[in-house]
Amino acid sequence: MIKKFDNYKMVDIIKYLAAILVICVHCNPIVSEPHLNYFIKQILCRIAVPFFFIGSAYFVRRGMKHKSDYLKQYLKNLGKSYLFWSIVFIPIGMDWINQNLRLAHSMRPFALIFGLIHVGTYYHLWYIPALILSLWGTAKLLKYFSYKILFFVSILFYLFGSFETYYGYLDDNWFKDLFDMIIQIFFTTRSGILFGMVFVVIGFFIYDYQETLKGLLKFIPIFTIIFACMLIIEGESLYHVEKLDMNFLLLLLPFSFFFFLWTLSAPFTLDFDTRKIRDLSKYYYFVHPVCIVIVEEIGLAFNLTFISAGVFSFVLIFLFTHLFCEIIIRIKKYEFNFRCLWMTVVLGFIPTFIFSSFIYFYKTTNSILKFELVPSLFFINSFIIFYLLQLKKNQRE
């Protein structure tokens, strides 16, 4: 029996499952029954992102204790990765802006910059700038303030952000006007300060006080179950409440704390290497939106309802995402080649033109398809072509 917090392989497995939940929450309805779909997407799936924040913070804190410049190097590498994927998603993100926001052409570069530093160049990328800000800010603040103060401040921020979930309880007064103004400017309260900081503080705290927390080992499973039940009750109580979004659930704070402790202290060992699923969970996060767009829009174009929504659609999107991520992992093993990159950009237009023309010409419905479909097809085609070019180059060598 494991009597300490060191079951890191179990953390990798939960992260992998959490990545699947992130895919699920971004898909069209999974089941036709509205209440069950609400439970799956707005309660069950909402445990994923807090787990990512806490897990990242825990291992960053662990690295900081062993290497003085670990945080700097981690944020530098994370920033490079974020910049790469932000550039990749710019065409898709700009199409989204054109479709959903009424902005003058002169304002679009500013919208792009704002997206880069706050909500990402596409909707799912918000997590990275939020993680960077909350990790950096928490590490700096811990030099001057205690955990008590950081918990107090970060929970206050979280409570303020939670009004996006509890919006229906706001009366028509100055506070609601202030909140509406903030939403109009920043689009969401889902940010590093309002959402991510408290979970990063939890992750840092768990690492720093893990010896003290060992005294809770025998109580952790029951506390996790209790707070899970309370989280479900909270989510169900909000079913008929007007919401702007549902990222913030108050019981996510204690539940996520004990759930991460439970994962770290899971009383069994895993004999297989979890590095592969650790990589997969990372790439699932980055690429799943394009797979969602392609699968769901093809289903919509040809009136294939079992592809545009439902369990089969979700499974198809997951398999598509997994296959694509396998290709990316294999690409990472090859030495980068700029010649292959330029050939990819040129050659990528050919299958994209063919596939998109086929879909738009032969579609059997009058439904307006998302314009992101075309750059999403180019995104997939380009990576496949780049992989094939790299594979051919390496076979010659």
C-alpha cells in the first residue's frame, strides 16, 4: 500500500482522462436527453481543467525545489509552445472573429493581440496564458505573502469570477452593470487571475505541505466522495439558473483539492510507462477543436445527424484526434526540416481545395457551415503532408 503522495503515473492517467473530458465538453450534445447531457458536460467534464491547473502547479513547484531557474525555463518552454500553436490557429481564429464579432478591419490586429495574451487565438487556447500568468504570479507572491493570504485573495477572485455561472442571481444594480462591463471588455472571467490562480495555489500548497497532509491519508477517499456528491448537488441546483457560462463551480475548490490528493496517494502501482499518454493528453488539448469542426460540419453538410452530434460523433472525434496526435508525436521524433515545411504549405492547399469543394458542392442540406471548416481541413492536411515528407526524407537517408 502506498502511504505517501508519489503515485505520479496515476496523475498521468487522470490527466489523460481529463483531456478526453475536455474534448467532450467542446462537442455538440452527447446524448439527446437535455438533463443528462447537462450533467455530463456541465458537471462531470468541469473537473478536468482544475485538475490540469493543480497538476501543473504541483510538478512545477516540485521542479522549483530542485532547480533554482526551473520556473523560468518551464514558462519559457511553455511560452514557445503556446506561440507555435497560436500561430497555427491564427487562420481559424480569424475566421471565428469574422463570423462572430463585428470589428472594423483596422481593429482586427488588436483583437489578435488581445486574444494572444488573454483568451488565445482560438477558444481552447485560453488555458495556456492563464496557466503562465497564475504560475508566475503565485510564485512571485509567495515570496512576500503566506498561503493564508494567497488562499484568501485567490478565493475572492474565484468568487467574483463565479458570477458567470451564478449570473441569474444578480440583481439589476451597479454590481451587475460592473460585471456586464467587464464581460463586454474581456469576454469571460475565465482567466489566470480569476480562475487559474486558486488552483495553482492549491497545487503549490499540496507540494509544500505534503508531509503535513499525510495525516489526512485515511480521510482523503471519503472527503473526495463527499465533495463529489456536493459538487453534483451544486451543479444540479443550477440547471434552471441563467448562466453566461459554467466554468466556475464553488465546490470544485474542495473537490479538486481532495481528488488530486486521492490521485497522488492511490494505493496501487502501475507497471507500464505513462509518458506516451502524458504526451497524448497534451496534444489532445491542442488539436481536438479542428477535429470537432471537421467531423461535426461534415455531419451537418450531409444531414448525418449521428455524425454531427451524439455518442457516435464523440467517439469518432476522439479517434480522429487520437490518430492525428499519433502523427504529431511521430513528427516530433524527426529532425525539423524547413524545406519540408515550405513544401507542406504549398501542397496543403491541393487536398484542402479538393475536400472543401466536394463538401460545399455536394452537401445535401441548406445549412450554413462554419467557415473554420476550410482552415481546419488545411490544418489537418498540412500536418499529414509534413509527416509524409519527413518520413520519405528519412527513408532516403
